Amino acid sequence: MRRAGNLMVWGAAAWLAALTPAAVYAEDFSVTVREVPKSAQRVTVPLHGSVVVETSEPMSRVQVVESNIAKIEPVSAKQYVVTGTGYGSTQVMLWSESGERQVLSVNVELDVSLLNEKIHEIDPQSTAQASSLHGNIILAGTVSGPEFAERIMRLSALFVPTDAASPEDFVQNHMTVSGEQQVLLRCTVAEVNRSAIKRLGVNGFLAGDNFKDAFAVSQIGGINPINIGAAANTNVTGTIPFLTAQEGVPLLPATSLSLGFPRIQMQLFLDALAQNSLLKVLAEPDLVAVSGETASFLAGGEFPIPVPQSGSSTGAITIEFREFGVRVNFTPVVLAHQKIRLRVAPEVSETDFSTAIQIQGYVVPGLTQRRVETTIEVSNGQTLAVAGLLSEQVRGIANKLPGLGEVPVLGALFRSVEYQRRQTELVVLVTPEIIAPMDPQQVAKLPGEEMATPNDFELYALGLLEGEGTFEPKEELGEPLPTDDAVAPVESEPEQTSFHGPWGFSTASDL
């Protein structure tokens, strides 16, 4: 027990002696931190690939900081093989037999050399290049069109390791598409309707002194229905009185001609019509959109539609509005070599009161619509007919009495005929153009820009609604500022309003 106690006292004394200032600040003990030189040589090693490192003298020691990223194996005293085992960056420390130390900065990434070769095969005009960063594929550069960018994206996803859940998430797209990416759509809707109607019908009655015991009435087609009979307080043995006032046979609007012969008690009601009609519709909306975006255009209006509320005891209604007019919806995609893929849906509609209905006293017209929706692919400035219609309708109706209605000439008194013919021609044309914004010197005069307000003398004395004042032109602008992607402007015809500026496809060398 005494020996143990002596040992404890001696240990405590030794520990106290170690804390004395003389031991802490001993001159023979120091710590030096040597940072890795920033100019350390960088080595890029492909994943699951190797590179050979050669030294000028034999190494006494080699160490890898992160062995799960790279490993190093000696081949000889002066050659070592560095193999990439995982994505990331690490360092390799080398000590020579003479005591010198060297540091290698090792980056393990994907080998994208084969991918870059395939990118050039897909788009020879492209300057796009693939690089790897922490296991991600970075795509940068310029491609000829968006379809090439999509193909390159899909190809790059094939180079991502198969153990990735979503290979597309490891591909970063920083590519740009060369050329202008705005599209002007010129849409033309032309329609011509021709219709012809021929109609002939005869109604009438015949009676008189020579026909005391009989009379005849023709009401084929119901042109002017007749209710003929003996008048009140009239001797039926005499002639049937012919009444022309309000007590007589009324004339309906359908009767275009009425002939009467009072002495023989005969009157004829004719419905004869020859009608030709012509309707021409021409709409030319213009619309601009960026590639890949949807633009919508409507020139028209709205008409109200009353909607009765179900379950309402008071008959309450709400008003909904339906649009009509000229509408264009289109989505352009600019492709390579001035190709444009276009999804377009033009529509022309107008109110039609011939098909109107009544809802609680409100007259709601129908709609006559011409609509088309399609996807096409054309070159810049080309015109394509996306829709066409040639319709011809013929309708003939004949009502006649058997036998009598077939007699030539006189048979017209016993028959009613109607002949209709309608012809419709409809064409929808679209012309997409790749455009750029206008420079100041390209802006055309706007409609009504030169209109002047009339003064009192011009308005009251001369009756002019538009003055003859002097128009002050706008101040001339200077030369346009240079841009990085400037292209040659396109001149418009003098009589045509310039709606667009310079247009055209730019190669990668023009950017």
C-alpha cells in the first residue's frame, strides 16, 4: 500500500512538472504548416481510366489523399499509374529520395472525347463542345438549330453512367441557337360565296257568271292561302261577291304579284323570284412570336349569351360572352437552314341571325365559322396553302298536281318550283418569315399619321372632316447603333408597309 501511494505521488508530480512554462516553450519542439502550392500540376483522369506519371528521380514515398477518388500504383521507381475510381478532386503527394516534395492535383471526370466527335457528326456547323464537371456533362457553344440541340442533349444522356436514376438530370444545356429566333406569320383567309335562287309559284281562284255551279282554287306551295265561300246575307244563286277591302282575301308578303279579273271572279297570286348573291371575305392578320412561344391574335368582338340559372325560382339569368371575328393562334419553332416548323390555327367567324334562337326573350345569334388547325414545316418566306374548300350545293323542289302540273305552259298554274345553287370557295394561306426588330430608318409611316385636324373654316365652310394642314415629319434619327449580331436589312416595296426589319439565318461564324 505504501508503494502504491508513492507511485501516485510521483505521477502527480511529473504531471505538474509537465505544465511548467519551461516545458511548454521548449526550444527543441515546433509545428510548421506547409500549404500545397497553388501552382501544383493538374492532372485530369477519366473515370475508370488511367494516366502514367513519370518522375525525374526515384520516389521514396507516394500517398493519395482520397483513395475513393483515385488510386496510384507504382510501375517502376520513376513511373506510376493513376486510376480514376470516382468523381471529384484529390491530391497525390510524392516525396523523392533526396527529400523534395511534389504535389499533383487530380481531377476525375467523364471522358467526353467520343461525345465531342459525335456532336460534330450530328451538326458539322456547330461549335458546341462537351465538358465534364463533378460527373455532370456541360454543353456549351452554338448549334445550327433547336432540333440539333435536342439531339445533342439526348446523345449526351447516353454517356452518363447507367447507375444514374435520371441521366437527363446530369446534362446541363448551355448551348445557344444561331440566327434570329423571331417569326412573323402572314395569314390570308380568302372566301367567296355565290348563290342563285329561282322560284315560281301560282295561287289563285276562279269563279264567275259562267261558272255558277263550280269554282277552282290553287294553293300549291301556300303562297297566299285562300278561304273562299259565300259572303254573309248573299244569295248563293247569284255571283260570288269579289271583295277587295279588308273583308277580302289578304295579301301575304310572300306574294310578289297579284292579278285579278273582277268580271269573271278570278285572282292569281304569283311568287316569282330570281336572285343572285355574292359574298367575299378577305382577312390578312399578321402576328410575331419568339421561337417556341405561342402567340394569339383576335380582331372582332363579343356578343352576349343569356344563361338561365338552374334551380332558380325567380328565373334569374347570367350573361356569358362568346368571341367572334378573325383569330390566329400559332406556335413557331425555328429550325436549321431557315426552316420553320409551325403549328397554326386560323379561324374566321361571324354572327348568323338565320340560326338565331330565343332565350327568355333574348335573341341569340348563331356563328358561321371557318377554322383550321395543323402543323406544317416550310422554309423562310415560303407560302403554303394549309386549307382549301370548294363546295357546291344544288337543291330543287317541285310541288305540282299530278297530270295538270305536267302540262306545258298552262301546267305552271298547277305547280310550284324552287331551284337553289350555292358555291363556296375557301383558301387559307400562311407565310412565315424569320425577322429581327426594325432599325429607326426602317420604321414605316403609320396609318393616319399624316392626318390633320380641320380648322373651323375647313369644318363648317368646306365640310371637310380631315384638315389640309401641313404635316410635320418626325425628326430624322442618326445611324443605328452597331450590334453584335447585325445582319443586312431587307428593303420593302415602296407601296408596302414595312412590318419587319432585317431577317435571315446567321451561321456560327457571324455571331
